[in-house]
Amino acid sequence: MNVFITGGTGFIGTAVVAELQRAGHEVTGLARTDAAAEALALAGAASLPGSLEDLYSLRAGAGASDGVIHLGYVHDFSRFEDNARIDRGAIQAMGEVLAGSGRPLVIAHGTPVAAGRGATEEDSPDPSVAGGRALSEQLLFSFVARGVRAASVRLPRTVHGEGDHGFVPIIVRIAREKGVSAYIDDGCTRWPAVHRDDAATLFRLAFENAGAGAVLHAVGDEGVAIRDIAEVIGRKVDLPVASIPPEQAFEHFGFLRAFIGVDAPASSQLTQKVMGWLPTRPGLIADLEAGHYFNVAHPVAT
């Protein structure tokens, strides 16, 4: 099948493109720049010029495909609500084209927070926590009644692996800058995690087989304690490991304080049962122990 993908040159997207191709699918990726088009070509994929705000290109890509995987997102936390609006506009445009066709529209979302327990696929994102981003999933599933095989693959706090430029490299950079690998209070808040190759496999399975309205959790580690992450970082970069009080957390971690300070474990048991998906790659701590997070200067997401 021909898959139209947004975000196909990103950290997760490159793994999804490769996974799709190994399974025999043809891939066309949205390319905002010449560099993105070149990267897609080098990966053996076709490209379509456009951006997430170019609704004409999104409609054209979706219309010419056998289905869509939507991974693209503008990761600028200073314009969070604007970017959530752009995301919904992209989903709306592609969903309208796919309406009545039974073709898949698979999006990336985030695992929710469930107070006092691990979040499951049956939990819904809380708009008071996720803001306008929570509305993307609601919009997606409105297309189920219109004949779209809509599915949401929820990603955990960290998707890790070589080349990661997300939260973990930022934490490593902060530790080096501050001279201490820190955690907040007792460090028992937990992050779910998944290796990007395991996540890529689930996106492919969702495209091929997920039922309309499916909510899937791409979770390998249900919850890794922030203190455990800090301890590995401290050992690897030869820095002391220390607790900092909650009132100093924003000064130390900046915007990451909102993520590090929230206990957010999540389960993928239902996903594994329904989809036959089993994460097999290294977990987050094993990936940190492998050393690649400390051998090169990772670019920092903004």
C-alpha cells in the first residue's frame, strides 16, 4: 500500500518509514524543506512539498494514498495552543479527504495521566493537563462515523534510541550545565518510555490492522523513576546526584519541571493483547547504560 506520512524525517518518523518499507509498503512523506525531501529520497521514499499548515498539500497527499500516518507536530512550547490548533487543522483536512473510504488515519498522541495508577488505553487525555492537544484525539475519532479507520497511537513521555533529541538529552545537558544530576524531592515520579523501533512497529501495525476508533499505547517501560534516570546520568558524566526541593525545580529544569514533577506511568497491556505487539528493544535505563546519549552532542528540541 502507499502510505502518506507527515513527520517522516523526524526521530520517530525515520524509523516508521523504514518499518513500513520493510513490510513492503510504498511511502510518500510531506517535506517542508529541500533537506527533508532529500532525506526522504535517500531513505527510498517519495516526497510531497508542503507543511502542516499547507492544507492543499495535506489533502493531496491523503487523497493519493491508501492511508495516512500523521506524526508531524510543531514542538514549540512557547506556542503550545497555536501548535495544537495547527495539528487539528491537519487532521481535519486529511480526515475530510479520507471520509467514506474506510482508509486508515493514524495519528500520534500522548499517554494521559491517571492519578495514583498507570494510565490505560481506556483513559482519556485531560484538557486541563494536555490543553488543546487533547482535542486532536477527539477530532480524529469524530471521523469514525464518517467511514475513516481512525486510530490513535499514544506515545509515552520519552521515545528513546540513538539520535534522540527529546527530553532525555535535555536532562543530560542540564546536568552538565548545572554540575549536578538532579531529581525533584524523592525522585519517585515515573515516566513511561518506549524504544523508537518498537514504536515504529506499532505504527505500522495500526496502519495495517487497527480497528476504527482504536486507542493504542506504545509503551515499553510502564514507569521509570526519574531518580533512576538521574543516577545513570550522574554516573555516566561523573557528576553528583542530588535531590532538589520542588520550589527550586523550575529554576533548575525550566519547562521540563512540568513533566519531571508529574507521576505518569502508563500500561500497554490492552494494546499488546489486541495488536499482538510486543516491545523487544532495550528499555530506557539499558539504553542510557549503552552510552550513546553521552558520546555525542545531541541537538536540543525547542
